[in-house]
Amino acid sequence: MAGLAAAGEFDNTASAVAEGAPCLREAFLRSAGDVYRFLLVRLGGDRDAAGELLQECCRHAWAHGKPPVDPDAWPAWFCGIARNLVRRHWRQRRRARCREAGDFELARPLVCEPLPDEVLAREETRGALMLAISEMSEKDQDLLFAFYFDGRSSASIAAELRTTIKAVETRLRRARGRLRKILSTKGAT
């Protein structure tokens, strides 16, 4: 892995940060490769920034919490920390560019345009959602699309289906439950 001298760099970071916390050291060493790749993608291939944020991720984990009991959950736990650090990284870079350009109004914390990793996360979520919906029955698909994507009210759907509003709301609740179940089996909750 270029950007980090070698796999031993993971061990050095883990040892330096998690001294006295063997569980955290083991969690970091098991997850470091996955988290590094996660960071690399979200930072547009910037290996130096990915390496720095990987170390920051380990320091943050050591300072603010302990890993989940289940070792299979460690990569997801570290990726959650890494995701927050990437968002902070992009916000700081955007604000710095605005300050350099002299546009202090845009350097304020509240900016409407989404960060690159947020756009990627939305696209991933949308893809997982569309895949899950495609596995549902045609009736559930039609109902969910009419309500959520077309923005139709329960009353207009009820009129079209010649049923009551309460029946539409019940069907929507059940369809959401089935969708939630499909997403949870895919690990995309």
C-alpha cells in the first residue's frame, strides 16, 4: 500500500496509539486495510491524506470509545469514524479555499452544496434502496414509488385504488417494513 510505508506502518500506528489497549490494537490491525481503502476512495486517491486520516481514525477511536464486542463489526465501526473524519477534512479544505479567495461568506460552516463523500454515500444508499425495492412485489413497488418518488398523497392513491386512506397507510407501513427487512438482510440499514 503506497502512501503508508508498509503494512508495518499499521502496526506502528496501532502500537503507538493503542498502547495498553490490546483489544483496540487488534481491532485496528484487523480493520486498517479496509479503512485505508475506504479513505482512499473518498479522498479521490490522495494516499498521503488517507494515511494521515487512518492514523487520526485510530487516535480518535482510542480517545473516544472502545470497539464493538463482535470482531466482524470492527471494520464498519472504524469506517464510521473514518467517514466523519473525511467529512471534517472536506469541510476544512472548502473553508480554506474560500478564505484564500477572500470569500468569507462562503467560508461559514453552513454551506448548502453537499461534500463529495456525502454525494457518494447518497448514490450508494440510493443504489441499495433501488435494488431492495426491485426485490419487492409489484404492488409494493407501485405504492412506494407513488408515495415517495411521485410525491402523491395517501388520499390520491386511495382514490386511484378505490380504497380508504387508512388502507393505503396500512399498506405503506407494511411495505416499509418489508423494505426494512430486505435492507437489513443485505446489511444496508
